[in-house]
Amino acid sequence: MGLRRVVRHSAWICWKDLLEFSRSKLRMVMLVLMPLFMMMMVGFIFPTGDSISQQPIALANQDLAVNGTSLGDSFVAQLEAVNEQTGMMDLSDAVGFDDIKSKIQDGEVMGGIIVPSTFTSDILAGRQGNITVLTDQSNPQMSATMQSVLTQVIEQMGFLMAEQNLNQTYGVSLEQAPAVLKPYNVELKGIVPGDPNYFEFVAPGIMAMVVMMSLMTGLPHAISYEKDMGTLDGMLAAPTSRWAIILGKVMAQSSTGLIQGFIILLLSVLLFGVSIQGSILLVLLLIILTVFSFVGLGILITSFADKEETATMVMMTLMFPMMFLSGVFFPIQQMPSFMQTLASFLPLTYAADALRKVMVLGAGTEAILTDVLVLAVFGSVLLAVAVPMFKKAMSR
């Protein structure tokens, strides 16, 4: 059978599958809604920075005045003034540690601040005044964020107090005080313009993940479903090459994956403020390469899955580890070392990394060459293994 005829038959099979897909209005709607919901759900659920807002915090001021002076009262007044400007906390009164502990256990507050009884006496004696910050350890991520933010706020309050003391005691002007207390200044700057947000981190990963899901679910479903319905036998009995069947199915599912990838790209830019720092053309080429790298895996699953149920189970077993270990939702660098090693064997890791470098950092071809080579080799090897197995499976 000539190459032209194989391509023509493949186009017919592809068109048939796309028509079948388009006839389902719900599937067409979900083609757009699924990426939209994914971006909204992930982008708004996970934190966009080290910030807290209107968190219930219990405040226990146990400070004992010394000669009528209570620096604990001054600290509380200063903290309330800062909170009125920032809206970080919903402050409530507490008696002490046990009271705050009970409120955290009952879910009334997320944490607490304790000003100890020796606060004023320690400061007047030239010692540091200790402030205790209590957090809800059942929520480690929120606990770490609250500890970081509250520590920064309290340290800044102490810095302002030290500036005033220098001015009053030693005559150091308020303009000179920061240089005396903090002789070094750190300037934070990114390599591209703009402030980073979690949407910029997650959008490239979700784009690669959705393309992977489309191929890994679409191909096994398209072929296993036709096996179960008996329509695949009709195609095999027709004067159509097995190459045409494989190519047609791959073209149909690849088209769906590409469409969903482009939808996420548009939603990221138009609705979620993601700015693409690199080449749009390079992003599109990476999406196509991601499709290529997962095509073989979809065909391979179909080759040894005799029923749609089996194909779905195998697909889910492979897909979920890749979703959570490939740096789509969380930076790989935050994982334990053995998990980072495992992530280095997953193709989705390289697809998400390459897209992120181009979209967020504005990287060029040289910076993503390793990712591109891994995806190309992975896709080629899988296709070389999967296609013969698939042809053999259809012959049975």
C-alpha cells in the first residue's frame, strides 16, 4: 500500500474520531472548562506568596509593668496599629499558653502571640524581650507561613523601636539609624521584569500535564473502546493498513491534546495575567514535542490492555505519580533527594521544565536543549517499542 494511500486513510480515521468527539456537546464544553477549572482551582488554592490575611490570632499580654512602665502594652498597641494597616490578623484576647492551646485545638484561632511577664524588665535591663509565636501544627504549610510573616513583622517593630532609642539616647538621626543598625542592605531582583506569581509557575506545568492526560487517556480509550464495541474489527477487515489506523488514531488524539494545550496558553495570558517572556513559537514547538513524547506511551498502554477498564487502570497508575512528582504543582527542589532522583526519570518533568524556562524566564533554545533531547529520545524509543507491539496486538 502506497504512502499516499496510508496518509489518506489515516486522515479519514482521524476525521472520524474528531467528528465523534465533536458530536458530544458535553465533551466539547469540557475541552475548555477542564483547563479553566484546573487553572482556577490550583492557582487560587495554593498560596501566591508568604502572606496571610484576616487569620484569627489570639494575643496574650502577660507583661508586668516596672515602675509604672509597661513596654508590653506599647508592643500590643504597635501591633494593633500595624494590623489595622495590613489586615493580616483578626486579633482576640487570651490569658496564656494553655488558653491559646485550647483555642487552637478547638479551631477558634490559627495561632497565638504571647508577651511574657518579664518583657519590660528584660528590655530595661538591656536584654532582648522574648515574644512567643504559637501556630497550628496540623497545617504545616500555613504554620510555616505564619511563623515567617509574624517573625518579620515583630522584628521590624523591634527595628523601629531601636531606631527611636538610638535617636533619643545617642542623638543618632532617624535617617542615619538604619545604616547603624543594619549596615548591609539586600536588594532582591529577578532576571526578568515583573513580580512572580503562582500562576506563572503552575501554567507551564498544567499545560504539559493536560497534553499528557489527553494522550494517555484518549488513545487507550479510542482504541480499547472500539475493541469492546467491535468496530475495530471492521477497520482491520477493510482494505486499510494497520499503519493508517495507528496514524489516524494518533493524529486525532494529538489534535485534541494540542487544542487543550493552546487553550491553557490563552487562558493563562488572558485571564490569569501570565506573561510569556520567551518566544511564542518556541512554546508552541514544545507543546508539539510534548505530544510526540507521550504518543508512544498511549500506544504502549493500548497494546497490552485487552479492555478499556484495564487500559484506564494502567493509565491512572502511570499518570498520577507523574502529575505529583514532575514539578507541576510543587518545585522539585523542595522534594526529598530520592524523590528528585525519581522525578528525573519522568518525561513530564522535562516538558514542564522546558515550558517554564521559556515562558517564565525567557530562555532560548540552548537553555532547554537537554529537556528537548530527553523528550525526543523518550518519544522515539517508546514509539519504536509500542508500534510493533500494537500491530501484533491487532493481529490477535
